[in-house]
Amino acid sequence: MSAAPHPTADSAAPGTQDLAARFTREFGAAPAGVWQAPGRVNLIGEHTDYNEGFVLPFAIDRTARVAVGIRQDSTVRLLSTYGDQGMVSTTLDALEPGSAKGWTKYPLGVMWALRERGIKVPGIDLLLDSNVPLGAGLSSSHAIECAVVTALNELTGAGLAAEDMVLATQRAENDFVGAPTGIMDQSASLRGAKGHAVFLDCRDQNATLVPFETEPAGLILLVIDTKVSHSHADGGYASRRASCELGAEVMGVKALRDVQVGDLEEASGLLDEVTFRRVRHVVTENDRVLQTVERLAAEGPAAIGTLLDASHASMRDDFEISCPELDLAVDTSRASGAIGARMTGGGFGGAAIALTPVASEEKVRAAVVSAFAEAGYAAPDIFTVSPAAGAMRIA
Ligand code: GAF
């Protein structure tokens, strides 16, 4: 993650016209178009994606937007409305893992990954704007990558299906950025739809849109950004992934997706204590995703609170990816009226979500703000989200 100043949840993205006009001022010609892609909240299903399991994220109404113009040479010029990197200029042939810094890793990684797929990518000028909070576990980097891959898919006429764009952005993250992440975030950003969560089987990328609207149930989903910054290129994420791979190998399965809750007793005899707990998280989390999908269909969002709570406990105790700020956000929101809460995203910082009755919103917000102040933590950013549209061209 770049150390550049954060766009916050409150910093509105400039309108499409503004971004196109600014592009024209900066680059001396109008852009070919403007594309946007959202960040995501994961409702449930954490660290299950790279275990070929199930996830249930949704796209949020915080987006990265890119105005892009095609050049006649192989130069690539990148500028963002935030941060302090200024205009970055490079060439297509200079793109290789490790060659980029800060936010430019994301668009350049996508260009590199598309070229690796044999797609003829032109030189471009690109202006980025985003109001997805950085480092908050809401997938700000994938939002950039998904806006760029959507733009280049159209501009090059490559005709990639969503599943292929997912794999291209994963390649960019894994091999160019250096974060060994799965496919959940870009799937939500590229395949999300208003009013729906994306129930994704990460083994075959089969996606089902699941209606998820809190308002009719008298609920809201609060995001509590703890402001504890994290990076998936740090060691914690990779070490959890390695434990899962070890667990699968010892259990003789292709991936932990193939282990069921009923197999856990046998697993406890085969695995060391830490690996067993990592495996137990993934196996029970997959089961919780399936239960969440069933309960949403049968009873609606009011019925999923206990599953969110159980997911958090599993990440805190078995997978050990929570932190004191996330635990405080979750515990305080539960104690002050939320019907379920959990950390969301890869962990080690970032945001929690709290499913909260509309009538308790102010109480939960106030309780969390004062608990953070009392603990001496930075003030959290608290805002509501609801499922929004996936990536698209907007001008
Ligand atoms: C991060 C990763 F990018 C996802 O692929 C996923 O593994 C998630 O952490 C944890 O569920 O957001």
C-alpha cells in the first residue's frame, strides 16, 4: 500500500465531467472514455477464496475512476488526483515486476498482465480518482485494477469475459504487485450488482447474485474503518495461505474446500495445533457462507447476525488475523445494539462491519467512537454501505 494521503470515505470523487476535463487539461487531449470500478465489502467468507471455497462479497458505492486516452507510441503516463507521486511516465517495454511504486503498481500491473496474456496493449495516458478508503480492507487496489482492466478490455477490443479479467487482475496482484491474494475482491468489483451480494464458488468462478438489501428489514450495514493500515504484500497474509496449503497437503486433498466440518476430528489428529486451527477456520467459514446464503433466502438479513459473530470469533481465535482495534469495533457494536459484526477483508487492520437496526445506529456509532477514544486509538471512520453496481464505463 502506498503511504500517500488517504482518500477518505467522505472525499467525494469528482464528477465524470470534472475528471474528463482535468484529463484534457493535464494531457492536452480529451480521454477516450472514463471507467469506474467499486471497492467491496465481504459479507462473509474470509480467506476461503484461495482455498477454492465460497465467498459472499458485494460491490460498494465507493469507486475508483479512470479517464484513459490511447497514445500512438509506447509511453505510459499516469496521474492521480490524490497522493504525492505527481505524473509518472514509463514505457510498455519497461513493465516488469518490481518496476513500479505506490498506486501506479495497480494500473501498470494490469497492463503487464494483459501483455503476458498476449493482448496488444497500447501506450496510454491515465488519470485516476478514487473515494475508496486506502488500506481499510475495502479493496482500494482492486478497484483501481478493475477500472483499468475494464477500460483496456474495451479499448483493445480484447473481449475478455469477466472470469478472464478476474484472472488478469489476480496475476497483476500476485506477480507484479507481489501480494499472494485470491479472486474474491476483483470478482465483487467486476461482477457485483446493485442490491445483491455475489455468491462465488472460487473453484470454478461460478457466481450467483444473491439479493441483499438491509433497508426492508429495518437494518443498515455500518462499516467501521479502524484506520489501522494493512498490506497483503506483508508476511501475515502469505503465512496464513502457506498454513492452508500445508493443511491440504497433509490431509491429502487438492484444497481445503474438500474438507468438511465432519472431517475436522480426523484433521485434529493429523495436523499440528496451529495448522489445525487455521484449517478449522477455513472449513467452518465455508460452511458459514453456505448457511448465510440459505438464511438470506429463507429469512432475510435479520437471520445472519450469529453467523457474522461466529465468523469474527473464528478469525480472531483460529486464524489470528484480527487486531485489538477490530475486536473493539466488533465487541462495542454488538454490545450497543448491532445484531452481528465481524472484521471484513484480509485482516491485520482495516475495517469491521456491523449489521445494525436503524433505531440503534446512533447508539452504535457513539459507543464505538467513545470506546476508541477511551482506548487511545485513532478516531474510526464510520459509514453505511449497501450493494452497488460493478465496474462499468461511465463516459
Ligand atoms: C484480501 C484478498 F485480496 C482476497 O483475495 C481474500 O483472500 C481476502 O483478503 C480474505 O478473505 O482481500
